[in-house]
Amino acid sequence: MWGLKSCFFLLFVVSYVYSSDHTCELSCDHFSEGCTKCTNTTFQCENRALKSVCAAYYNNNSTEMHTVDLRDNLISNFSSFPAKSNIKVLFIGNNHFTSLTKADMERFPLLEKLFIEQNEIKSLPKDVFEGSTFIEELHMSGLGLSELPDTIFKPLKALTFLDLSHNQLKKVPANTFQIGNRIRTLFLNGNPITELAPVDFVALRKIEVIHLGETKLTTITDHAFATLDTLREINFDHSSQLRFIDETAFGWYLPTPGKYAASLSKVSIRSCYLSNLDEHVFNVKGLEEFKFSNNPWECDCSIRWLMDPETWKVSPGKDKIMEELNNSKCDNDKWKRTPLAAVPLNQLECGVKIPNFKDHPALRLSSSLSTVTTIMIITLLVCCISVVLGILMFRRCTRQTSMPPAVNQYRAIYNQGHVQSLDEGLDKDAKSPYEL
């Protein structure tokens, strides 16, 4: 009986060994710890409580091994990694790393994709990526970063994908983006960003996708994205404080709605705090996806264009958008919880519209003046006021010097206690003509 069991056990071991890839020999403790996925090009050892890495797996396929996956372990530093390797893709997310230095990155001179998310790296040195010229994707989500050194990404000439989501950034790290970069996808969602400015994205001339969901934004200001001609996807999902998107946020105002937002094809503003939306914000003719459900929409004339099926007949994503109209609910009392698609357009309340300077083209132009122009106008006004005050002071002084002699004499009596002639003067010992 025992001989039969031994035979079956031996057969199982032999079949397991021969079914494995013999060209990838695992040494140290990796095999016993369950790192069974191994091919000529990939070493995978996830969630095995590893505290260090056995370098032997590199040596067996030093010219072919290009992907290493060590996610969900207990590794805290790079000391157990080879001094140099040909690794191109490195997964080390959700470990115990507390720092990342230039010396660490020099171990991977050919690295193209780095996944280091969900570690405890609170800050990064300015020179960390010097020499990392081949990196195309950088995933640094959930590290706890509150700021980034200026020009930190400058050496990354090949970088096209940057994930900085779920950190502690309070503003867009604009100074880290250099003119001429190739970044096409940027994730900033999950950061406590409170405001945007047009200069934040001015260097991202090739950007196509931006995610800004789960932020603390309250408004999207005028021309915030106006310089981004290649932007095709924007996402603000779950920015629960977002109340207003300026009609010029994606381009200059023109009578044609959304003309300068023509490149946008995917927009998502789900679960924000928007009650209305100007029809000039987006170009409906270019929208393939437009997600806007779970907002407190005020169903009146201000969003009639949004609720009107005729608006979306020219949109390539009209079917999906009609689904959004069915899933989106009104929040005002009259149409509470009514789907936007179910509200009769001829029953929308259109109260007296409060005059707004943005409704007048001439005043709209003045409101779009740059800060520099505003400062120049204020400076000019100050100069004019100064000139007027100078003229008034000059005239006052002139009147004083042209007073008749008698007036000046009586002033002298008041000020000095005796009569002082402007022409000759009096002797100090002379008797006052007013003495008895």
C-alpha cells in the first residue's frame, strides 16, 4: 500500500517539475515561498511576505528577464537587488519602501515602467530620476507626497504616463512639467487640490487625458484648460464640492458653443455638486461620452439645452448620453427625483433672469482681461489722481505767495506778536505801534 502511495507521490513530483519552465531556476527561499510563476522573461512573486529579493533569478536569464513583479510583499529597500540589471518593467507596489533615491534607480538603467504605488515614500529628492531616460510610465499613487521638487521630471524625456493620484498634493505641480515633455496621460485624482489656474497645464502641450476626480475643487475657472489643444478626456468624478464650471474653461468664449473644446470626446462630472451647466462649456458635436449623473440639477431653463434630446442628435455618443438623462435626477422642489429625460420642456420655469456681466459681450471682454492689463489700468488711474492732486497743491501754494502785503502783515502780527513788513522789516527793539 505504501509503495503505491510513494509511486503516486513520485509521479506527481516529476510531472510538476517537468511542467515547469526549467530555464528559470529559483534559488534561495523563493520556490518554497510559492513563487511558481516564472518564465524566460518574467519573474512573479506576489503576496509572499518577502522581506528581500534573491538576486539569483536575475543571473539565470540576465539578458532576457525584463519583468519583475514583487507586489504586496514586505520589502523595505533595494539593497537585495542586483547592482545592475536589464529589468524594463518593475512592480513593487504595496511594500514597505520609505525612500527612493538616485542610487536606487541606477540599479535599473533600462527601466521603462515603474509601479511603486502604495508605499510610504513621503518625499523624493530632486535628482532621483537623473539617468532614467527610458521611463515611459511612472505609477506613484498613494505615496503620501505633499509636494514635488521643481523640474523633478525633466530627465524623463520618454515619459508619457504619470500617475500621482491619491497623494497629498494641494495644488497642481506645474513647476515639475517642462516645455517639450511628452506626457499624454496625467492622474491627479484623490488629491486635496482646491483651485486651478491656466498656467498649471501650459507646459502639457501633448496631454490627452487628465483625471481630477475626488479633489476639493469648487470651481473650474475661466481658461483653466484653454491651452490644451490635444485634450480629449477629462474626469472630475466625485469632486463633491465642485459647483461651477466656467463657460470659457476649455477655450475662449465665442457665439458658437464649445468651439475651442472640439477635441474633447470624453467628459465625466458624475457625483459632483453641479446644479447647472452653461451650454458653451463643451462642444456637443464631439462628445462620445458625457457622464453627468448624481448631481443636484436645477431643472429649469438654465439647463434646457442639456435636457433637450434635440441637442444630442448631432453627438456621436447620443445613445449613452440619453441613458445619462434617464439616470440623472432633478433636485428642485417641483421636479424632485424626476429623471431629466422625463421633464416636459414646455413646463420648465423660466424666471426673470438677474442681469449678469457675463451676458454682455462688451463686458465679457473686459472680464477676460489678464491680470497684467488690470494692474496697468490701476497704475494709470493712480498716476492720474497724483497729477490732479499735484495741480491742486501747486495752485494753493501760488495763491499763498500772491497775497496782498497787508494780509501778510496781519498774519505776521498773529504769528509773531508784532508787525513784520515784507519789504523792510522792523527793528526788534522798536516799540510796537499797538502799545499804549
